[in-house]
Amino acid sequence: MPQTDSATSTSATPPIPRARPWAVVLIACAGQFLVVLDVSVVNVALPSMRSELGLSALGLQWVLNAYAIAFAGFMLLGGRASDLYGRKAMFLLGLGLFTAASVAGGLAQEGWQLVAARAVQGLGAAVLAPATLTLVTGAVPAGAARTRAIGTWTAVGAAGGAAGGFVGGVLVDLLSWRWVLLINVPVGVLVLAGALLWLRESRAAAGRRLDLPGAVLVTAGLATLAYGIVQTEEAGWTAPATLLTLLGGLALLALFVVVEARTAEPLMPLKIFRTRAVTAANVSILLCGSTSFGMWFFMTNYAQSVLAYTPLQAGLALVPSSLSVIVGSKAAPHLMPAVGARNLAVLGALIAAAGFAWQSALTADGTFLGTILGPGILMMAGIGLATTPLAALATSSASPGDAGLVSGLVNTSRTMGGALGLAILSTVAAAATPAAVPSGVPDPSSLVPGYAMAFRVSTAVLVAAAVLMLLWLPRAAGRRSPEATMPR
């Protein structure tokens, strides 16, 4: 009988068959692509949504944030549930919920219906996403092959976020805004069919129970903290309501830590943070995610609002950036043995920082080559180079029973970093934008200073992330694959 990875099998549950690892990786990556795509795909559809559903400016913001907050807030719960109740079961449940919510959002007749559907989409994504990475690592044996599979998973996830503007632009121009959500339905049904056919159930920590108090506290804490940051754009950082919300979120997270330290079967065993690679890699992923989500938001708006591109033109203009993040993610596994995981992550962050610094010089009459193509390629290639080794370092250091949890933590770090980063960068951009003219209709060029400041702040964040990686990520990762040290 062939050897199997103990992280994905028990005596009571058969392992994912090694005969079809390509099918498992394909299905898992398709699910990951869908959930990440929906973080950004609605950006170019917002004006159409506003005109048809009568959404306010705050309502438009919540079309984006309801998804991101639910996605990030429930991710740890989804990761632990996949360990306890089965990776295939959680994949099917999450994808089914995500697909059904896409139908509801695409058919929404009122603004609140759309926001509610986006929140349920985020919940489905939170259940689905942690299972995707665990399925990938369970389908491919440890070593170089698994590093390449993680690179593929990272590239597909990055491509989902990167392709959002292009896919949304095509659908809005050719069909309507509703299809940015309805397109998930046929794709989701196909992936569900493939999962039913090819995936085999696997789980870890059989017999354990789900830590519901911990799940409620961490979800409420993350959601409250994110809500407080989102509100700063309208109310400001010093408003009493903002401060109370932020302090409430921090208090809930502190209470979560206390509960987890006293619970026999915690949702988040605090011991995993004793592993240097897990902690350092997730903090680094959070910082990189805080800049990459904002990049797509500001670049899409810059192309349409300042350079007067149509949604389709804006999407096409960002295709090279979308391809560069895929190239960076796929190149990383080949470079890691020679350069080292830590060094490659640092190099990727610095390349991305150079791109953000270049982008911060954007002007109201910028050219495609100088203000979109060149900086976009540097920004996203660097993010791709950095994220793959960070994800590999984090997941390779997990104990077998915590594989789904650590996978969920990686996704939580990236998505919550993106949600919080976008809220903060939007506030920074708003503060640096000149006041509207008396007519209330701003000159498109007035948006440029705010966008430029957001890119400058992102540059500083990435430089700080590179320094943190250099000092904090373990040197022992050295010049070999992180998977070489994974427990067997």
C-alpha cells in the first residue's frame, strides 16, 4: 500500500487518490479562482449597480466590503471545519452556498438584497477557500512537486484577483452588471460536478468538536474591526462611533485569545504561533495583501475616472499586470531552491515596492506605457514572487492536524489584509484629494493626488514588509524547499 500524507488521511477516511492529483489540483484551483475573483470583479460594475438599484455611495462601498469582511471573518472557522468535518464536504458546502448567493445577487431588485447576497457569498467563500489549499497539499507528495502545486494555487488565486477588472469590464460592456455575479453559476455547477466525481473525503483530528465560542468571537472581532476601518472614510478616525467600533473589535479579539488559551479544543491553538515561520509568513502575507487589493481598486478607478477608459478598455489595460502576477507565482518554485524561500520573498516585496513607487508618479494625462503597463507589471510580478514562498513556508510548518487551520489562516491574512488595507488606503486617498468644486462634480485630475498618496503609502508598507521578512522569517528555510521539513 503506498504511503500517504498523514495530514490528509486517517484510518477511517481514505486518502485523496494519488492517481489523479492533476484533477484535485484543477478542482481546488477553480474554486480558489472563483472566490478571489469576486473580491474585485464588481469594481467596474459599481456605476451600473448604483444607477439601477439606487445605491448610495456608502451602499456601493458595502457591495465590496460585505463580501470581503464575511470572507475574512469566517475563514478560520472554515479552516477548522475542513479539518473536523472533511475537506470534500466543506468544499461542496462552501461552493454550493457561494453559487446560490451568486444567483440571489444577480437577480437582486433592491440595494440591500445585493449587499446581503454579497455577504452570503463571502460566507460560502470562507468555507470553501481553506479546503482548496489543503486539498492541493494533500493531493501532491511533499517536495518539489508540492511546491509547484502551491505555486499553481497561488498563481490562480492571484489571477482571480487580477482578472476581476477585465472580466467585469467585458461582462458589463457586453451584457449587464448582473452577469458579474451570474457568471459564477455555470462555472460553479461544473466545479461541483467535478468535485463530486473526483474528490475523496479526508479529514484530520477525528472526534474533536468545533470551538463555537472561539468561532463567534474571532468572527465578530474581525468583522467589527473591519467595519470600524471602513467607516473612517466617511466619519474619520477620531469620531466617537469610529473609536468605539475599533476598540470593540480589538476587545473581542483580545477576549478570543483569552478563551482560546483556556479551551481544551480551541479553534486557533495558540501554540501554532510559536512556530516562527507560521507567524512571520502570515504577517508578511497580510502586509502584501494590504497593498495588492488596493492596487487593483485604484488602478481600475484611475483608468476609468481620470484617463476616461471604458470598463472594457480598463480591463484590457490591466491584462499584462494580471499575466505578470501569474508568471511571478509560477516562477517562484523554480527560483526557491537556488535563492531560498526567505530571500525570494524579500526580493519579490522589493520589486513590488519599486512598481508602487513608479506608480505614485502618475499624472492626469498619463500614458498607458508609463502609468499602467510598466508599474503594473513590476507591482504584480513582485507580489507573485513574494506570496508563493510565504504560503509554502506557512503551510509546511503546520502539524498534520492543523493543516486546514493554517490554510485558512493564510487565506485570512491575505483577505483581511486586503480589506483593511483598502479601507485605510481609501481614507488616505480621500484625505489627499482636494475638496470638490462648488458644483459638486470634481475635476478628474483632482483625484490624482489622492491616488498618488495611496501608492506612496503602499510603497512604504512593502519596504517595511521586506525588512520584516529579512529579520523574522527563519534562516533555516535556506536554499531548500520548505516542504522538506514538513512532518511526515
